[in-house]
Amino acid sequence: MDSQKKLNILVVEDSVASYKAIVSVLQNFGFVINSERVEWKAEFDKKISENNWDMIISDFYLPDFDGKYVISRVKEYDPDLPIILITEFIPEESASEYLNLGASEFLPKSSIIKLPFVVNRELEAARLKQSQKKAWEMLVHGEEILTRSQKISHLGHFEVIFPENNTLWSLELYRILGYEFSEVPLMEKVWSLLDADEKSIIQSIWKQVMNENISKELVLHLNTKVGRKKVNLWLEAERFEENRFRIFGTIHDITDLSSLENSIQLNEQLFKGIFNNSSQAIFLLDLQGHIIRMNRNAILSFERNEADVQGLELISSIFSDSNEDSIKKLTYGMKLALKNQTFEVLVSYKLNDGREKYFDCDFYSLNDPNGKILYIVLEAKDITEKIVLERAYAQAQKLEALGTFAGGIAHDFNNLLTPMMAYISFLNQEWSKNESNDIIQKSMPAIEGISKSLERAKNLIQQILTYSKIDHSTSNQLDLKDQLLQVMNEFRFASKNQISLFTDLGEEPAFIEADPIQIFQILSNLYENSIFALQEITNPKITIRLEKVSYEKSDLFQIGFMRNTEYWKLSFEDNGTGIPKEILDKIFDPFFTTKGGKGTGLGLSIIYGIIVKMGGTILAESSPGKGTKFDLYFPAWKAML
């Protein structure tokens, strides 16, 4: 059913028969009627405001009021609501009067058959009037919005019609130019506010726009009564008849905007300067922890490209390889920052090449003036060098203290071993004279066992004494490569295992400053450790490499106390059983051993102490089942003195 055929009608009629006749004739015409009938004044006053009526159909003569009251009351309620009078016994001149008062139509009851046509006409007229009203309201409202928007944005409009040269300015343009609203708008008044050079430019462009129907935009300066202003001028020509055209344009006051843009640019440059030149690594995050920006130091420290991680979640991308404890701390720091609380945490970070760094991280929030959190900031200070130095210092203190302690004990214990070994030697000499004595012969294995135990004790004491006298060695300049070849010859002669030995020592002499005895001790200890690790291996292999490296291009860059430019790197690698990760950091601790009762735990401690004293270091890599690799770094000399 067409919605235009649906009607809500209030019928003001004291005759029920007439009411039914009105409804019936409209329904026969196709209208769907929703109607109510009233006949008393009080009843009419109540119903007129209870529903959204599409039309009022009224008799003129009613029990306690008349059609004239109906017209006036309806017009008070809704001036546009159609009113149709249906009655008899009214003069034609009176009908004209009521039409002038606001009735839409007057019909005699004898002509009720015409009612559907009148209703249809009045509905169309009402709808048209309503549409025109809405259009007018939209036009007025749009004009108001345009005026307000011009005022807010400091944007004025003008229009010039040619050839009449009729000019129109918007209200905001008067304000921008500094003229009173009573001034007659002329474009010459605008040009009079320009500097001479800009005036000649705009006059040339004005002629070009008039002749070529193009648009132009440029920045000018106006010398108004209220001061010098910077404006953006836009011009466009439109031809609508052969000899008639108009130029439409805008003048946008950008004086304050320019100052604001300059301030924004200055603040942005200041922010970029502080952000990118900060000594800290800085990550700017959204409230979900996604990376928005990272400064130059963050890119260098974490060795990640900003484009690769931008938009990713910080913890799951940057710190994905960090240990579980670090990830928990970072997650907790993010939660506190979202509550406007700061949090500081020490975390580890693993680089793509396996190196580990340590960062002192601070989480905090950035808020707007109302306290609303806009961003989360993570500042990370690289403290890897500090951690390494602290560990090295702690290790050095431990070595020094244990060295002093071990030296004292070893000296006293050596004094006890000397007479014991002399007594055993005496017994061996005396009992060897009585070989026929059964009791003596039965005791000989015990004497031999005691002798071997004393010999092992003597060797242990010698290691402890060596460990305690690291600082008392005599250094000479020597060729590490030559020393290495001598030790390898002894390895090949003394080794009973079928071990494959691979070497890559290069052609260049490897000059260092060291004690030859200590170099032999370093190499022999490493070799013996590898022999032990290769006992159960089917195809045992040791690989030794020697090469010169620079500090910046090697793993030494993460070691804070290394200061030489060049180093000789000696790599000693085997394919043995390997060392578990959880104990790899302990292998340089004195008396820590993985050999059970077969080791003293001093070999690697002695190596570490010797090489650190020389100004170098030793790094270890190992994987259970794959083998172990030691990289020893010796400060390089260019030539032998």
C-alpha cells in the first residue's frame, strides 16, 4: 500500500452519519483512514494535540463552538495543517472569509463526492510546502554554518560578476580586510592593501584568470588597519554566458596559522633532536604495546631496522628471544605504565648473532593536559659493558683472593710432602735390599701406591703454586704461531688417541708479549680438556685456527675492557661431549670441574687469569653433543722488537 494513501484525520462533526459518509467516500477512493470524531469544544481541544494529524475535516455548526474556532485553534497548533470545512447553510461570502482565515477548502455536504480530490490536492500542497520549508531551513542553516566556519577558519569569500563588475564580499572577508560592513565592496580596495611588488603580481594573475578561465593560488601580505597579515589567495574564473563571467575567490588569513606552523615545526625539530640524539635507546609505543617510533640509539643498540618492527608488539618482537624472567618483568612494566606508574627493570637481550646484551629499562606514560594516557615510552640504557666489567672484576677478585689463599696452603702442604716423599724413597731403597722377605714383598704394592699418590699430590701442589703466582711471570715478545707449532708436535707425539688434528694458522707471524711457559700451559690445558671430552667420540676431531682480528669487527666489541686495536684470535674447537648451558658461565671459576674426581678445576681458571693479565680474554661456546669452542684473544704486536 502506498504510504501517501495513509491518513490520520480528525473529524469535527456532531452527526455520526456525516462522519461515516466522510470516511466511506475517502476509503472508496483508496485512502487508508485512521480517524477520530469529536463534537464538543473540550473534546476537540484535547484531541488536537494528542496525535500527529495529517488533516482536519470539520463541520461549521457545532454544539458549543463553530468552524471559526476550529480554524483559529488549529492554526495555533500547526499553521501548516490543512483544514477542510464541510457544511450547509453558509453564505458564499462567509465561506470566502473562512478561507482567508486559513481554511484550505470549503465544500457543501451535497458535494461530498468531491472530497477525495480536495484531500489529495491539499495533501500534495502540504507536502510540497513542507519540502520547501525544509529546503529553506537547510539553506538558512547552511548559510549560518558557512558564516561560522568562515569566521572560525578565518576564510573569506568574494565574487565579481563581469562586465558589470558587481562585487560581493562575505562577512568574514570584511573582518580580514579590516573594513566596516558599510564599505562598498571593490577589489581595488583589496589591492590597495598590498605591497607594490605583490600588487603588480596579483594584477597580472587577475588578467590571466579573466582571459584563460583557470584557477590560481598564491600567498600575499596585506597591510590592514589592524596590522600586517599573511593570507592565501585563491582565484577561479567561470564563464556562464558568451560575454558574461565571474571570478570567485577566497582569502584565507594564515597569519596565526603560520606562527603556529613555525612553532610546531620548531617543536618537532626539537623533539627529533632530543629523541634521536639521546644516549638512551627509546621506543614510543601505543597503549597496546605496539612500536610507533624508535630512535637512532635504539636501532643501533638492538640492531633492528625500524621499518621491520614498526607496528609490531614490543615484547613479542624485540624481546622474543630474551629469557622468561626478562619477559615477565617487561610485561609487568607495561601494565604499571598503563596505570601512570613508572617501573625500572634490568633485562637481557639476545642479538641475531647470539651475543647477549643487558639493558636497564624504564617504562613510563605520556599524558595529555587532562591526564589521559596517550603513549607508553620505554627507555633502555645499554649496561652490557658495566655488567661485563663487574663480572670481570668479580672474577679477578676471586682469582686474586683464591690465589693468595691457595699459595699459602700449597706452600705449607708442600713442606709436609717433602719429608713424606723422602721417607717413601728411603723405604724403597731399604726394602729393595730384602727382596726375599715375603712380608716386604707383599708391602711393595702399597709403597708404590703411596708413591703415586704423593706424586699426584705434588703435581696438584705445583698447579696451585702456578695459579697463585700468575702475577709474577716474566713476559717476552714471542711468535704465538711458533709456540703453537711446538705444542702441537708434542701433542702428536704424546697422544695415544686416534684424534684428527686440523689447523689453519695462516702465513703471517703472530707476535704477542707473553711468558712462553704460560703459553705452553694454556695450550696444553686446552688440549687435555679436549682429550677428556673426546674419550667417547667415534671420530674425535680438534680444529685450531689462528687469525688477526680488529676490535670493532669481532665479538670483542661487547667486552667493555678490551681497548687494543688488533688481536690475535686463537680458536680451539673439538667435537666432544660439550658443556651444558646452565654451567657454561661457571667453567672459569676456580676448583669448578666437569671431570668429577679426575680434575682439579684449576686449568681454565689459570688460563683465564693468565690471558686477562696479558690484556686479552677468552670466550667459550658449547652445545651438548656438538662440542666446545674456546676463542682466545691476545693483544697483537706489529713486529718483533
